[in-house]
Amino acid sequence: MVTRILLICTGVLLVAQTRAYAYTDPGSGTLIWQILLGASFGVVFYLRRIIGWVRSLKSRKTEVTVAKAFAEKERKRTGIG
């Protein structure tokens, strides 16, 4: 889905070219690359943190479920409770 949107946007930008009467110095391009790289690394960092947080919540639920099942099995086996 995202790839399709990017391809469509790229195609529109390539087809709808117009003359730009502007000047950009070489430092501007470097600044743009730095912003893009910094933003992408930031997104990757936070996505990894969010994914890790979700996985930890999921594993906690699994541990609690296993512990409850084990406790129930022991109660039935011993006849206590």
C-alpha cells in the first residue's frame, strides 16, 4: 500500500515538472539529507521501542495465563481449594 502511494507520488512529480527559478546552495542539499536521515533513524528507534513494549505486554499475558493454568491444575490434583 505504502509502496503504491510512493510510486504514484513519484510519477506525479516526474510528470508535472515546471521550471523553478530559485537558487539553492550546496549546503541546502546536505541539510535536507541530514534532516531526512535523522528523521528516519528517529522513526526506526521509536518503532523498535513500541514493538518491544507490545511484545513485553504480550509475554506478560502469556506468563500470567500459564501460571493460572498451572495453579488450577495443582489445585485439582491436590484437592485443595
